[in-house]
Amino acid sequence: MTDKKELLSKLQLAIIEGDAEEAKQAAQRCLDAGISPMAAVETGLRDGLRIVGEKFELLEVYLPEMIMSAEAGNAAMEVLEPALAAAGQIATSPGTVVIGTAKGDIHTIGKDILSMLLKLAGFKVYDLGEDVAATTFMEEARKLKADIIAISALMTSTMPGQRDVINLLKDVGQRDKYAVMVGGAPVTQEWADKIGADAYSETAAGGVMHALRLADREAGRNR
Amino acid sequence: MIDFFEVIRRAINGAYCAEQDFAMKILVPKLRGVIKKYGIRYDPDTAVPSDDNLADRVFEAGVELCAEVGCYCRDTSRIIRFSRDEIREALRDAPANPVFGEGRDRKAMTARRPESAEAPYCFVGAGGAISSAEEVYVRLVEGYGRNPLIDSVTCPTLTKINGMEVVAGSPLELLACIRSVELGRAALRRAQRPGLPIMNSIATAVTAAGKIAGSAFGLRDSDGWVIGFTSPLQVPFERLNEVAYVLARGGQVVGETGEAMGGYAGGPEGIAVTNVAYHILAILILRSSAHLTFPMDFRYGCNTSWEIMWPINVSTQAICRNSHLPLLNLTYVGAGPVTDMCLYEIAAAKVGRVASGGNIEFGGVAKAITLDHFTPMEPKFASEVAHAVAGMTRAEANDIVKKLVPKYRDRLPNPPKGKKFQEAYDWDSIEPCQEYVDLYGRIKDELTGYGLKFK
């Protein structure tokens, strides 16, 4: 039992340290020792990613470390996913998020940080980049069967791009298919309410909390 | 120094690199490498270091980072690189003492040194904060112009034109840019300061087209034109287009950079070194006559936290000891007008940055994102503090910052928004309310007790 605990801790550590090669090997060692792939995902991988997210909040690690941990998580999943499939199990994810910066806005740092924190929280995240048209948000969300569309804006004059996405979804009768989150320095709760967004957060960590709540709501709708 | 055509050639023909690889495979490892090589370590107990050797090592690390990493052009996915010789040449040939403004308001901006007794250049006003209406915009700029210590003005952003929300990239942006310039110039005439330079170009502009079109309606070659990089160490064609335009008309660029602590540059050490690299790139790529910098604490959306003080002050010292291109530090505070927190934040930021050798830009009140929550009082206060700090040692500045930050640090996660301009000021006379005058006086008295010598 101690050995199994130790192996899971090593997987967790590899994720925290962002060591993709070690994460892959640690995941394989877990399977070789008879640990169920689901336990390796939940206890080794997910807990490791969660700890990295918490460390970011305390500025003990930064965006590059989060990216490396997410990559280590992907490397471990390359080993664990086939084992999960063989066992007839599927790694649960809170949901799928399509994220990008509003049309006309080329700033990416806030979007990049939220994107990483969402990945660490287990979401499937598709980053559409910056200066994204409303039609692209809608089409990609449809293609990827997203639960949430997240739109960042760093300038007051690009905030209308967030409203354009919501209006487009309404116009084509798809507004109830996705939860829409908005954020960015000039964005406020008042603006989010005005344009009919489902959630707004001033901080990236708050954004993750909202995403978890919204994903739960979307899952409830689809049950 | 290599010319601008060569910069464009490298933006088009430089080495290809995927955007994420530039950040994660080039910038991040090189940055970590130079931090280690030059022994740069954040000191959590110090806000304003007095260590010249540390400052010079930060500068050398920044030079090496610049030479090893270069700048990424997003439009072409190419890296614009410079050799160490080209960097040394750029530092040697960079403009010194650029002159801005007209008539009685014509003035040179100089490169100060740490602990210099020379009064800092004061580029103050709105810091691009957002205004709800043209009438508010005009009164604010007139109020800024009445500040006797102002050397150049930063105008607000117009969020509406003819009652319509400004949308980036649309004709409304272009029209709002034209209107911004017309209103800014008219307001400065009303303040009896028609020659005062408008240095933040057009805060309302998002696109190069907006900025260039708007400029034809009243911006001058003597104004100073803020043009910025994108994080991390990137420049898009939109900004290079603006540089091309300003150079062709004989204007002077103020190169703007603002890396986020917590982002790709990492923590305090990374922010300090990256700030130096940006300084050099501002000379080479943006062809700057001055460098304007505002590293931000990502957690709070401002740059007055304890942790951001060290990297800003140490990199200011690094630049001011080793470059003759003038440096301006832009401060964003969390709190809004008529709050003690706002004035404490301004004082803490300006004491450290001016003692470290910087000139000032102010400001971003209430993070510059809360509609109409800024007044002429905060930039006036910032310029008075800046003048009072001239000649102070870094050790004295450190002691004062240590006293000031605890007065607000617990409130940074949720700072008070304070009052709107319309609530804090008399609409007709453009004079502050008595409550603000009293608060202003009380905080100035407190700072006098700490050793600031207000003129």
C-alpha cells in the first residue's frame, strides 16, 4: 500500500515540477504496480495540477510553470488514457471551454493565465488566440461541443466584441447551448449583466470557480 | 545604430518560430539562465535597493537577454534579433534630452540618475483612464493643465461618441480618435497651456488607422507619441506601422512596455531583467526618444504592491545608471479618488521610482478601468510628491516606502473605488470638494513628517 502511495506521490511531484518525461514514466510505474488508471488520474495527476494552480495564486509559481505542468499532465495522460479505455473507464472532465480574446484585441496574457488555470482544473480548453471574431467563437464552440465560451477583453473599445458573441448566439437561436463567461481588466459585473453574460470574474482564480459552477449547470441541463 | 528599414527587414526575414515556442523555448529558459548567471535575487525585505552593483548586473543581464532572445513579430512569426555590437551602438546613439511641447511649455526630458536632485519630468493626467462623456473629458484635461508642475499631459479615453459606444476597428473608433484630439487641444487652450504636449498620442485608439487619422486633427510633431510592445517581448505590425508614420512626420516616439508579474517573465527577478531588455528594444525597434514602463502585478491589476516595488525600482536604477535614454515610470493604483489608499499608493510608488532615477507618468487611478473615477488631484499629488523626492537617497526612500505600503496592502485585493470626478469636483469651477482638499492636506502633512520636502 505504501509503495502505491509513493508511486502516486511521485506522479504528483512530476506534474508539479512540470517534468513531462518523468510524468510519463511515473504514470507507467503506477499502472505496472496495479494502481487503477482512474486512481492515477484522480490522485496523481489531477491533485498535482490542482496544487500548481494553488501555488500560482500565491505567486510561488508563474505562467511558464503552469504551462510545463499542463504539458506534464498531457504526457501522463498519453500513458493513462489507453489503460482507462481498456478498463472501460473515461477520465471525467468538468467540461469543455472555448476561450479567446475579443475581436480587435491583441492582448493575451490574462486569457493565457485563465486558460492554464482551467486546464489545471481538468477542463478541456481550446484556445482560439487573440482578435477572434464572434462567428469564430460560435463555430468553434459548435464544432468542439463546448460547454463554455470564455471571452477576454483588455480595452473598453474591444468589450463590445464580447456582446457581439452573445448577440450572435441569440440571433441564431443557440444562446442556451453555451454558458458565456467574460473577463479582462475593464470588464465589470455591471457590463456582464448588461450584455447577458453568465459569469464574470475580476481574477483568473475566480474565473475557474465560475467555470466549474457553469459546467455543472450545463451538465445538469444535458442530463 | 541600424536603421528602421533594417528592423522591418528582420521582422520579415528573421528566423521563423512558433509563438508558443518563442515564449516557452527561447524566452523562459534564457531569462532563467541570465538571472542565475548574474546572481540576481529578489529581496522580499527591500522595496528600494541601494546596491549599484546589483543594478549593473540587472542591466548586463537585460543586455544579454535582449541579444539572446530578440523580439517576436506576431504577423510574420519571425524573430527580430540584434547582435551585442548593435545593442551597444544603440545605447551609445540613443536620443538624449528630447524636447517636447511648444512655446512656454517647451521642455527637455532628461535621463536622471539614482538619487539625482534634478526635478523629474512630469507626464501626468489620466493615464488613458475611461471617461463617460465629452464634457467630462474636457473638464478633466483642463484641470490637468492647471497643475503648475505638469510637463506633458496624458488624456483620457473616450468611450462614447455622439451617444454611441466606441467599437475598436470601426468608423466609431476613428471618429472618436479625431474627437479626442480636438477636445484635448481645446481643453489645454482653456487651461491657458496651449503649448503643453499631449504625450499619450490618442488613448482612444486601438488601431494604427485610428491613431494616424486622429493625429491629423491636432497632434503635433512636438507632442511625443506613445507606442507599445505586446507581452512577452512581441511587436505587431500595427505598432510598427505607427512608428513608420511618426518617423516620417518627424515626431518622437515614447516606447511603452508593461510586463505582467506572474506571466511569462515570472517573478520579481524576471520582471527586472525583462524591463531592461524592453528598454533596449524600445531604442532599436520603436526608435524611441524616451522609454515608458509599467510592470504590473497581475494579481491586483496595478503596480503598487510590495512585491512589484523591488523589480521596478531595481530596473529603474539599472537603466538610469547605464543608459542616457530618458525613462518614465507609469503608476497604476488600485484605489479611486478621495480615498487615503489612493494617495498612499501614489506616494509609495513615486518615492521609490523617483529616488531610483526615473521620471514620472501618472496615472492610472482605480486601475484606470472604472468609468470617471479619476480627477486632476491625483496627478497633481503625484507630481508634487515626485518633486519633493528629488535629491532623496534610496535608503531614505526605502524607509518611507516601508512605512507607506502597510497602510494599504491588505486592501489591494478589494480596493475602494472612491468618488467619480463629478462627485469629487465642482462641475463649473473644476475645483476639488472640501473633503478632498482636507484629505490631500492631511496626507501631505504626514509625508512631510516622513521627510518629503514639498516645495
